[in-house]
Amino acid sequence: MSSILLIVHIDIVAGPYGVNHGVEYHQDVIDYALAGLERFRQTADSFDEFEFCEPVFTRGNCLLLSPHCRLYDRLYCGAACPPEHENYMKNLITVGGILVMPLNDQVQRIVLSLSYFYILLLHYEVRK
């Protein structure tokens, strides 16, 4: 349920005009997320008080997105990113955007400035 809470927090912070896309390879994970979101809606005491960005879940592979897809100001990749796809993932964020992803067995926080990427290793162990 913790991943559902993360999604809900993102949706509340993004507000009613934000965008929250979830690209997931496994249909059962999408079903789980949708069920958790519905449980949250039904049981949250103050759900009606929040302006909410409705998440959109899609079955697919984030490494195979169209080259014409939108850019994001925040991007989280939960699965390990193959080193050969590092630049592909970096190119999905806007200037000032933040990408968090596991790469080379370390969780990295990558920020795009006007001219280059800042990389901060978060020192979390990546479980395989």
C-alpha cells in the first residue's frame, strides 16, 4: 500500500492541473494500483478537501516510449535502468527536472541544469 500512498501524495502535490503517468510492465501491478487508489478514495477522511490530479496508468515499458513523448519535471523509475539507457531516461526530463532511478546498483537523483546533469547518489541499496 505504500506505493499507493506515494502516488496519492504526488497527485495532491501536482494539483488538479498536473499530470501523473504510471507506466507499468505488469498488468497485475496496474490492477493493484487502481484498487489501492479506489480504497483510498473510499476511506480517506478528507479526500474531498484535496484538489486531485487523477493518475493515468498505462501498460508498457518506459524504455520504449515514443521519442515524441512529453518531458517531465519529475520522473521516478522504480526498476533498475540498464546503463545503455541512462541518457534515454535523462532526456525525458525538462530543465530543472529531477530523475530518480536505480542505476549501477545505486539509486541516483539526477537534476538537469541549463548545461549539464547533476548526479547525487542516494546510497540506498538496490535489491535484486
